[in-house]
Amino acid sequence: MTRLRGRLLAVLAAAGLFGSVLTASVLTAGAAVAAPRAEDNGVAALSPAQIAERARAAVKTITSVHVKGEVPSGTEKIALDLKISGSEGATGTMTVGGNKVSILRIGTSAYFQGDRAFWAQFGGNAAANLFEGKWMRTTTEDPNFKDLVSLTDATQLMDAVLSGVSAASKGRTQQIDGQPAIELIGGDGSLFIATTGEPYPLLLRSSAAGGGELAFTEYNQPVTLTAPPADQVIDLNQLGGN
């Protein structure tokens, strides 16, 4: 069990399941749209720094956001599909190398669930038989998992998305899933900010080889976070090792 726990930690870390995915890759990706609104919010006429200031003020008040898309990580892409409830936590999935891992954070409790293919690849058939359908539980205080918060906290996520925007140049206004947005162009890609309604980030698109983009949708929509049944949970500490 000690060896299996170590391999699990290594796989999750290598998959970029933690904040490194966000800080190293998310700024090279892209995001989609909130519900269209007719009123012009005036940001298209502002400088990149002013647009960033308006966007930061807007996202400070959001209660939730849905993040979906792909970000480059080395030679492959990581697919994310997360619904984030403020700072409370998030629920969704991450797919790396064809292996899907379900993610759930509620406060300081973090849960992960791999499908049978995941366990078979990284732990063999014995692990697949043992852990299929089970959730692995740890806490964000575990040094191997604490950075997960930066990926599943709406404020920290948006801080990362908007970092560096002040130094960007301004592109043209474009339609992002039917909503007008102003493009801010940086060294790693483009960030699109809504020009109607609240100036939320709508699209973050990579200019790196292979591209990639993330969609930020469903701002301020309810997100339900429910812990798995106790009989479906295995504490990582029970696997032994450090």
C-alpha cells in the first residue's frame, strides 16, 4: 500500500492536478461566456490596465463560475471541467492522457476518484479491483495537495487569470459565444473581457504550440457540493507511507 500511495501522489502531481496547472498553464488558455446582456459596460474604450482593474473589481463579487476546456502541459493537454463555488470548493473532472479523475473539494477536504482504466494503468488490476468506485480523501493541509485550493477557489483562479493583463496590448472587439468582448493580447495568448454586463473574463486562449482554451461560464449560478458516502471513501493516510 505504501508503494501504491506514493505512485498515486506522483501521478496526481505529474498530471498537474494542483495549483501548478493554473499558474503555469491557465494563462495560455481560453474561456467562454456568461449570459449575454445588451448594456455596454464601457471597458472597450479603456486601456488594458484599466480594463484589468474593472475586471478584478467585478470578479471579487462572484459566487461561482464554471471552468471548462484544455490547457497545455508539456507535450500533452489537461482537460478541465470544474464548477467552483466561491472559496468553498469545487466539483468536476480533470483528464490527463486519456485518464479521467473526478475532483471534489469541500473546505479543507479534498476527494479524488479515478475510473477503472486509471487505476489499472497506475496500480494494476489489483488496484483497479480495490479502488474502482472509491473516493480517495485527503486534506488541503497535505503538502502534496494544498495547492489544489488555487484551482478550486474562484477568487484565486481569477487572480491568476487576470495576472499580467495590465501589461497586455489591446486587440479588437470580438464575439465570444454571441457576447461581445475586448481582446487583451499577452505573450502567452489572449484574454477576452466582456464589454456588456459585468466585465468578466470570457475567453483565455493559448498561443503556445498546440493551443488550448478554457471556458468560464455560468457565473453566479448555484453549485452543489456533497461529500461522497462514507462507505465509498478511503483516506489516503490508510494507504501508508508519506
